[in-house]
Amino acid sequence: MLFISRRAQTLKTLPSSSTQIRTYVDVYMKWKKDQYFDNIEHILRSPQLKSVIALKNCITSDPNSCIPISSVSKKTHQFDLSTKVTKFLRQFPSVFEEFVGPEHNLPWFRLTPEAAELDREERRVYQDSAEDLRGRLRKVILMSRDNVLPLSIVQGMKWYLGLPDDYMMSLDSSFRFVDMEDGVKGLAVECSNGEKVVSLLQKNAIKNRGLLCSENRGLLCSEIEFPLFPSKGCRLRVKIEDWLKEFQRLPYVSPYDDYSRLDPSSDVAEKRVVGFLHELLCLFVDHSAERKKLLCLKKWFGLPQKVHKAFERHPQIFYLSMKNKTCTAILREPYRDKASVEPHPVLAVRKKYIQLMKSSELILKSRRSRCRFSNDGVVEKDLDFDS
């Protein structure tokens, strides 16, 4: 449910002569649970998968493709784990095979044959999709304030963008490393003269409605509205529907366009922020990200201090999932209109990893069942059974 209060304030004008007006101030969302989005498996298991792949990469980087537990046991934070590394590795016997090492009877780990085959497939995907992945990274940098991002920010988005660990080795000549303020290292992108980057919303609008280009205005931004996908049973009051129609009719400012002349408190500026978040999530592997991770991008993409409210004010565009003890922002469109956004090339192999991880549950269950048998083959009494 949404609640709204209104206030009108005339602000500066857009370069295109459209007036920037604040016609509303506060829109509150009463969070509505949606089982569909809460149970998208590859989003729900993404934190575990990230740690599994990080450990897998650690093993494959070793010359012998196996490691002693002592080499990773104290790197819990590096692998984003909340439990001991040894315990985590043993949770997935379908991925990690444990064996006794050559010295001191210490546990060692290597990949199972199935995991090793998936690793080879993953490498092929990275090789075949190198241009696509470069393009996604390039677009993210082009959305930034000065077409440059600190390497720490790029590194933080690496998992979401589906980049390999050695992504820097495959960058082309349009990328360059630069020194930013305070000695920060950055990654910049150079645009060729006259280059026009089109957002997914603009691309779909051209395809679906045949919007034309103009030498002065580029794409007819005033024609573009956000696709809306409300949850089942969600009803809006008349005032909210009126506000939403007004918002949709506002000029669309592409996240790749200059926004320096926008009044940050105007309605058009808010639509630009929503458009940026829409485009960013479209570029991600599963079109979602932890909300707190997105809040770190404010300085570099010209986002307002309360950018998190964009998710709350537009629940028909974004869904906020509270699973995994965190808040995950999910873009609705790719899941409700699968033809609107092309699948990320890395998504399919990540789903295969998840299926392999799930098979660990059967292996562990089988092991527990064998432990119930005594040496003479008699099944021990299960206290949960009725006597």
C-alpha cells in the first residue's frame, strides 16, 4: 500500500525547456511480501554460490589443483563466510572432495570431477562472452559522473556484473587506468566522437513503438515510461494512480546523459535516478543486488543521499526481498517480461553450480543414514519414531 502527500514547487528548467516541477514529496510503501521474488533460487543462493566459486577459484589457481586446509582456514572474511572455512567446504561434498594430505594427515581439498567440468565450462563462457562482459563494464563506467570509477568500486561490482577474476587482462583500448584524487586508482572509459549509448528502456521503446531520433534531442525521451509489474492483490488508491501517471509522463533522462543541469529535488531528477537503477540492475547477472551495496555508489553516479527511497517509492518497478538476513533489491521486469532483457551469459553456468551444490544435500543425507547402522547391520532406534 502507498501513502502520499503533495506539495508543488517550481524549479529550474531543463535544457529542452521542460519545466522541472516538484508535484509531490512523500510516497510511502507498506512492504508487501511476494513469494515469487522471495524464492528465486539463483538469487536466494547467490551468497553461498559466491563463496563456493571463490574457493573453487582458489583451488584451481594452485599448480596441483588441490590445497591444504591450512592455506584457507584463516581467510573467512576473504570468502565472505560466517562460518569456519573447513565446515563450509564439507557442506558441499559434490563440489569439494576431501582427502588426507601427504604430510601430518591434514585434510586437503580438490574439486570433484563434476565441479572440475563445470569450471571448464565456466572458463569457456568467459572466453566466448568476453566482448559482452566488457560492454557491461563499459556501460557502468559510462553512467558515472566523469566516466571513471575507482578500482575498488569496480571490484565490488565484479560478482554482480559476472566478471572473471582476471577481467583486467581482457580490457580493450577504450579502457585506461588513471590516478584519481587522494591517490586512488581508477578505471576510465574513453568515448569516441559522436558515440551515443542507448539504455535498455530506450532500446525497447524504439523496438516496440518505433520512436524516431532527432538531431537536437536524440531519442524522444518524453515518450518513455517504466514497465510496471505490481504484485498480485496490490490495489492503488486513486490519488496514487494519478501520481504514478504524472511520474510516467515526465521526460526520461538516460543514465548515460549529462545530468549536471538537473535540479536534484525535481521530479525529473527522481525519474533519472529510477532510470539509473533500472539500467544498472539490467546489466547484472541476476538483475538484483544487496541494497546496501548500491548505496555505496552515490558519490560516483550523482545519486541523492536518500537513494534507497527510490526502491520504496516504486514497488511496481523494484521488489525488496528480506531473505538471507539482508535487503536485496530486485528488478521486476526481467522476471515478468523475459523477452525485455537478454539473459546474462554467465547466468546459465551459475545455475548449474547451484544444482551441483544442491546434490550435496543427498550425499550428506546418505552419509548420515549410513552412520545409523551399527557394525553388525542393526539399525539404531530413532527416538523420533513412536514406540
